[in-house]
Amino acid sequence: MAFSSRLSLPNFIRIPGLGTGNVLRTLRHLAAERTPVRVELENTDINFFTILDIRREKVVMSRPAGLSTQIKTGAVVRFNVPNNPKRALRLTVEVGDFHLFAGGPVFLCEIPREFAAPSKRSANRYNTSRFKNLLLVLTKQNKVLRIIDVSERGCKVYYGAAIEPDWITLDELIPEARIEIDNRVKMELESVVPRSCTKKTIGFEFQVSPAAHNLAVFSKFLVVLEDAEKNRLILRTE
């Protein structure tokens, strides 16, 4: 199934609340409802949405493409239970690279005996490379750059050149910038600072303008990105 390359702002999508029962009951509920969970790979910056299942007393999780070498036997993944901020689970990977007979790549984890403390996670990052209409506009530099990765504190843009651009200086403030969707939705940025420049991409740290309307739009924007990842995952696994 093809996915849209354009980002829109639909209504919020709610996940039903979960109870506070034991670990296995919680896992079975998540599996039965096919609830997407955001999983962290401990001691890395890797996090992603997945859908889990329970088979033969093992937790089976869909594995994103490209992570076969990172998710190894003995690694630990964790996630906060959706709609229950006091519950989290840490799972040890038993088999990092497994393929179901009729399905995509997965990894297998042991069922934990107890809940863990909730994660105090750094900002979630969202892969936006499939959206062609999500742009970073730098007014003074007269540049419009496609955003391929974004979080609440920064973004990565596609530059397209193999050499460092001469119109930025790393760690130097860039005034007058905004995030745009289709030239309709505009989110003003109070500060933008380029922090890294690799082949064809530039990483920026930013702070959103504190105006109430601006903050509300940016908050909705992040919710939409999270919902888009969840729905994309569900479509892929059905």
C-alpha cells in the first residue's frame, strides 16, 4: 500500500486507556488491541513504533527495516505503557533477527516479571523523509529546505550537496526562520542554530516562538506526526 507524501493536520486519534493489571495481562491487552508502542533501544538514540504479539510465552515485536544489526540478543528495549504514565516495561531481546513464516522481520523478547520505572526519555524524533511538503524556511538566507527528521527541539534537513554550504556557520544563530506545511500552516521559530553538517544533510537545533497560538500549532503538529507513524505501522502489518 502506498503512503501519502503530503502531511496534513487531521483530528487527534485517541488510544483507549489501559488498566494497571499484571505484566502479562497488559501485554496481552496491547497485543489484542494492536496498540502501537514507542520502543527505545537502551543506551542508544534509537526509538521506533512497533506492534507486539504474544507467542509461545515470548513477546514478538515488529522490527523496522535497517535495525537488524542494532537489535541484538541480550539488548534491552523498553516502552512506557500507553495512557498509563506510571507503568513501563523493560524486555531483554532473546532473538534479534527472526522472520515469521507469513510476515516481516521481528525480534523476540522474554516476558518481564514486573513493571519498570517510567522512562524519562529525551525528545522523540520523527522520520519525515516521506513528506515532500514539510519545509524549513530561512528568510535571511533565502533558503527553503525539506525537513527529513524532526523533534520538539530540532530537525534535520536535506541539503543535497556533498560539501558544507557557505551560507551557514555552525553554532551561529540564524534569525527569522519557520516551519511550513504547504505554505498554509506556519510555525515561527524564535531561534535556529545549525549544529551539524554531514554529506547532504544539516542538523539544526531550534526553539519555537512562545506565542500561544504558535505553541498550540506546533504541539498539534507533533501529535499528528506521532499518529502518522502509528497508522503507517498498522497499515504495514495488516
